Amino acid sequence: MTFSTSFVSDIRFGEGVHATIATSAGALEARGVLVVMDGFLAASGLGEQLAAQFAAAGIAAEFFSDFAGEPKLAHVQAASDAARGKDLVVGIGGGSALDIAKIAACVAAADEAPMHYALAAHPLPRKPLKKIMVPTTAGTGSETSATTIFAGPEGKKLWIWGAETKADLVLLDPLLTVTLPATLTAWCGLDAFVHAFEAATNRNAHGGAALYAHAALRLLTEALETAVKNPADIDARGKVLLGSCYAGIAIDNCGTAIAHNISHALAGLAPVHHGLATALGFEATLAWLAEADTADLAAAAHACGLSDAALLPGFVSDLMDRCGIARALPKAFSAFSADDLAREMRAPENQPMRRSTIRDVSDADIDRIAAAMIALPKTL
Amino acid sequence: MTFSTSFVSDIRFGEGVHATIATSAGALEARGVLVVMDGFLAASGLGEQLAAQFAAAGIAAEFFSDFAGEPKLAHVQAASDAARGKDLVVGIGGGSALDIAKIAACVAAADEAPMHYALAAHPLPRKPLKKIMVPTTAGTGSETSATTIFAGPEGKKLWIWGAETKADLVLLDPLLTVTLPATLTAWCGLDAFVHAFEAATNRNAHGGAALYAHAALRLLTEALETAVKNPADIDARGKVLLGSCYAGIAIDNCGTAIAHNISHALAGLAPVHHGLATALGFEATLAWLAEADTADLAAAAHACGLSDAALLPGFVSDLMDRCGIARALPKAFSAFSADDLAREMRAPENQPMRRSTIRDVSDADIDRIAAAMIALPKTL
């Protein structure tokens, strides 16, 4: 066993810790701060509350909420421009807000535009602005990862990756997640579950990251259904949020596998929620994957409270049932065939997730999986 | 549940990772390096091997091995002077080498002497030299902690504490621990076990650090006896080394408790190995502690594979038996009475460990515990 594990170095968890955002920025010696925040959150009263926090701390804070949906180049460009001259960026919201904040904090440290760094064309500035990440959904794990995703000028998904994008401080406040609707709680929670599962069982899995991945599987197994059904249950919300964060650390170290190949391939065809797409791809492949019967699969099963990896497919389908996840794709997928999806699954950018899968993924496997995915009802 | 967990941000584990010390220093952009290394290690061939590594990497490296036993002011002063003008310090050896390296990396970043920073008299320089820590014993967890201990001008134990002392990179190589004698393997391993146990069960315990503490208890329960009895078992050595590192993260976040009050009090009277003193203090108080019957004690028991906290005292005594730990103090303790030890246990510097203990520690408890400790044979 040999491994290398990197972590976000400071995580603070608890009901109400979002009240410490401005004082935490002060402790990081910030004088000028850009807050990248989902627009609906800014409008919810949280924007005013945060502005008051920064005023009380004597820190100049500017707010940026001019984005919606998945991050696009225009968003990250505008946020980067807004961050210039500041010394700290707060990202607060879902994965999009966090990714935009992480990119802006890096790009603003030099004179180049975001595209200069896309797909690792050039190394990121060595001294990015400091970053505080405050997730309000529990799923992407973006708060702990070294990666970001945005749509380039032609709408193609691009990424900016590097240790420079990592947060200096993560604040996990379950209070900020209680308004997340049940459907999104379920989709994001399953995304986190699959992050943990794939990081713990793929070809890059190692004992260092398994510590986090197994903790995430335990927390999500224990609390996700409750968080979906009883949205105000702070204890369950906290466990799901912490599980999502740990799952993010796990994938940041070990990456994902076939379920993410499928969800990225689906997203290449038409808009679909990443968590839903991942959950559907996971369910469609888990029985096949579990046949590999590796020690890592057995350990992941144990973390879910199961005696054997063979029980995993039934467990996951039941978890998805209990979380009310409909097995269906958005209507837009009616326009695509299994061949279209298989082509996306074979696209170069999705091969790392294919190769990291613990079983060899043959072309026949891809055709079979793509057919099963496209056979799902297109009713969402 | 609210907690704040801080981590060393990069841990690399594996047989042979010590061969990457110089290239890792290069990746951290080091041009001039001070290597603080136990003298016997430097003489063992590892010194030459490391010098060759640095030469091959084109990095100027100076070696400092002019210390023995627990760190004294003269050692940390000389190491700090040697580190001036360098940009990275490697600590390789037991807890003493690591503590000296951590202090030197901080002190060398400014013009003051080490005593300027002792007991937090002044804040540490904000931009310390970079640090790579490579433990060759498995116990202190110094590689992951923000604290250091050294003896001041009058021989009194002092500490220098701060996030600035933390390593940028920890390299855990079980190969470097195979020559550790059985007695030291056992003493250091028990020290790590108690770190994990106290961090997981004291008044400061929280879920964030419990992740590491429980992992450490599992690893040490599984592998310590094997590492003692079969010193060349790399798998067991690795588990003990990783367990010790995780236990260090746990105490770095949550601190220790009564067993460390006792071991520090014993060290205030006469020289005694810290791991032995801690193990003896732990065994002498565990049955009393376990009566508290908290959820944290139960969780720690589960991590040791036990169904109930009431089984902990028997388990720990058996573990100490299996690891061949003699229940005895060094001969020098013949000169001291239970009152002497009780006085040290009540000394101001040992009160944080008394207060953090999950049960209230009354003066009568201290007298009783001190009497039990001093009643041990003084035959070492």
C-alpha cells in the first residue's frame, strides 16, 4: 500500500458557523473580499446578513451573483474581474458558486483571462487569493476539491485544476442546507454517495482516501433518507453535509469511475442534473461492477452496513427508492439514441473515468450500458 | 455537534517514500535545505543516502545531528542558527528530531532566539521555512502537530506552539521504522494508542477528529502486537506508523487527558520514556475513567473491536502484556513519594490535561492515582 493524500487544511462544522464568515476572513487577514453567492441566496436575506457581518468586521465586501445554472465562461470572467484587487474570495452556494469563486480567486492573482488556464494550458498563478468555501448543497464536494468545471466559449465543458484552487477554510453549516428541496437533497446526496463509493473502489483507491470515503458512506447511509423526508432535521442535514465534504476529499485524491463516465456523457447530450445522472448511471452498472468482488468493494459494502459486496445493488436501489428518486431522464433525451450516448462515453475526455473503473470496460459494455440508460423513461 | 478540524495538508505513505525526500523538497521550490536528523540515523547510511539524493536533485543540503535525548535549548538554538538562510527544513527521526526541525524552521524566519517564542510569549514569524517531516518512530505524532517541546535554560519543559510549526508535507515510510527495538515499538505504539483514545474521549472530543482517532485505534489494535513481535513485518509497521500519524492529528485537534497529566508529572520528577510513562498512567486510570460510560467511550471501545467501554481496561492491560510492557518505573523514581508526584500532577502546566478529562479529577483522585503510580516497581 502506497498513497498520497492531500486535504483542505481547515474544516469547521456546526449549526450557525456561517455567522463566522466575516471574522474568519479577518483571521485570514482579508481587507477586500469578493463574495460569490447564488442569486436566490443573496435575495433570501443571507446577502444582507453577510453584508452586515463584513461591515461589523470592518472588511470591504463586494457581492457577485450574476450567474445562473452551470458556470459559463462569461460568469467566471466577470467574477475574476470583480476579484481583482481583493485578497480573499468567499464562495457560498451550490457547486457552481463554489467553482466560480475558486476560479476567480486564482485568475485574479494575475493578468490573464480564465481561458489561459483551461484544461491546464498554463499553470495557475502560484499565489492565488485566499478562499473560504461555504456549500449550501450537499453533493459536489467542490469545497474540498482542487478542480472546477465551466462551459467554454462553444459550450463545451472545460476544467481548471490545481492545488491553487483549494480552499483555505471550509465552513459547513447544516442550517444553510435545510431549504434544499427534497428532490435536490436526494440527487445531490446520491452524487456524494457515488463519489465516496467510486473513490473507495476504483483503480486509484488507497487507504488514505478510504478513511474519508468510508466515513462518507457511513454518514450518508445513516442520514440521507432522513434528510430527504424530514428537511428540518439538522442532525441528518449535518451528517449529509459532512459526508458530502468527506466524499469530496476522497474524489479529490482518487477520482471517480464508470458512473461519472455515464453522467458526464449524458451531460454531453442534453442538460440533466449531475446528481440524478450519476445516480442513474451508478444503479445501471453496480451489479456488473460488484461482480469484481474486490477487497475494496467488500470494505465499501461494510461501510454501508452490508456483509457482502453482492448486497450492494439491492441496497442502492432501495436507498434510491427511499429517497424518492424517479428513474427517468429529462424529455430532451428523447432526441438521442444509445449510439449517441455510447459515443459520448467513448469521448476522450471521459476515458479517465472509464479506465479507473475496477473492471475493464469493453466497447460491448459501453453499448449495453448506453442502451440501458437510453431505455429509461424520458419524462422529467 | 460543532467542531473545527485542522490537518497537515499532504501525507504520503508507503514503503520507500523516503527516497522522495529531496525531490519533494524540490517540488516545494527549496534551494537550500537543513536536514535535522538523529545522529545514529545519519551514521547508519541514511545520511549518505540522503546527501546523495539532494546532490542528485541539485539542492544544497546541510545536515544537523548535534543533539541527543529530549530537545534542549542549546539544540534548538543551534539548529535555528543552521537553518537561517535556508528555505526548507527536513526533520527525520524520532519526536526530538522533528520538534527541533519544526522550531528551527520557524525561528530561522526572523532574528529572534527560540526563547522569544517559548510558552507563546510572542507570535511566531508568519512565514516560516517550509517543512518536510519524516518520522522514524511511531508514537509522538509530532509530524502532524502544531506543537513542540524542549527543555529551557533551567531544564524546565517549555513548548512552542502555532500553526506555523506544522509540516507542509509528511512522508511516512514503514521501512524507516523496522529497526526500532521491540521495547520502543511498544512504548511509542502505546503512546499513540493513548493519544487516539484521549483525543476521542476527552471533553474536547468532536466528530471531526474522531474520524482520525478511531482510525488510529483500529490500526493500532490490529497491528501493534505484530510490529513488536515481528519487527520486519512491513504491513504491521505501516499500520502502526499510519495509526500514530492519525493519532497525532487527533490530539492536535482535541488534546489529551489524565494519562498525559500523569506522564508529564512523572517527567517532572525524573527521566522516563514518555510512551512508557503514558501507558502506565493510562492503565492506572482507565477503569476509573471507563465508569463515566459516555457515548465517546463506547465509540472508542467499538473502534478497538469491543462491544462495551467496560471491557476497555482488560483489553488495554492485555494489549500491554502482548506487547511485553513491564509495569515498572526507572530506578530514579525511588527518590520520590506519592506526594511528590501528586504535586507535579497539580502543577499549573499540567492542569489542562486534568481539566480535559471526561471525569472530574478531584484532589483525592490525584492522591490515589499518584500513590498507585509510585507503588510501581522501580526496576528499569
